[in-house]
Amino acid sequence: MKGDGKFDVSRPGETSLDRKRLGALGEDVAAAHLKELGFSIIERNLRIRGGELDIVALEDDTLAVVEVKTRLSGEIFRPRDSVTRGKASQIRKLAQAYVQKNKKHGKRKVRFDVVEVIIDENTLASTEVTLLRRFFD
């Protein structure tokens, strides 16, 4: 994190992003933000049959399943707008499979959060990071 409260996600000589790289940068920023808020990151980019969970973390005794959505500055729609009912349903199913496989989390409350990350298209630094707790049930 830079001194101005923003995360610098650029790499030396890097001037443009493809979609995959943008998503990876956003996930790095989101994970750092969650750690600053006191979350313990358990898993990142966890592939499970049927999809992937971006971040699985603990906040106190709650298992937070976090979907990260990243956009470049200047885009019209908020990143959260891309979390559809279908996407929420998929994440719920993946989380259920994760908890069934990891019995140690079976008694924990599960919460579904979204972290929005806005990346400046010129500097490649994050300009906004927002945690939306309990974004869906």
C-alpha cells in the first residue's frame, strides 16, 4: 500500500492490462485490503468442480466467501453490478462444497461478501476499494 492510502498494482514497464491481469491485480488489492481490516485469508483462487472462489477468509468466527470484482476507472457500471443471481447461486454452491470438504469450518457462519476494486487506467493504481459485507445470502 502506498502512503496515500491507495494500492500500487503496476509493474515496472507495464502500461496496459488484459482482462485476466486486471482481475489478478484486483484480487491482490482485495486480499491486501481484507488483511488490513483484520481478515485471515485461508484460500485464494480456489478451484472447485463447477467454478472458482476468489477468496475464502475468516473474520472473527465467520467464514467470508469473497467475490472480487475489478473495473478500470471511467467505466459506467459499478463492479458489483456484475454479480448476478446466477453468479450468486454458483458461489453459494461452491461455498457449500468447500465447507463439506473442510469439516473444520462446518460450524461457522458463512457470509457472502463482494470487494469492488477500481483501478486507474493510466497509473494502474487502485483508486477505490470497497468491501460490501453480506452482499447476498
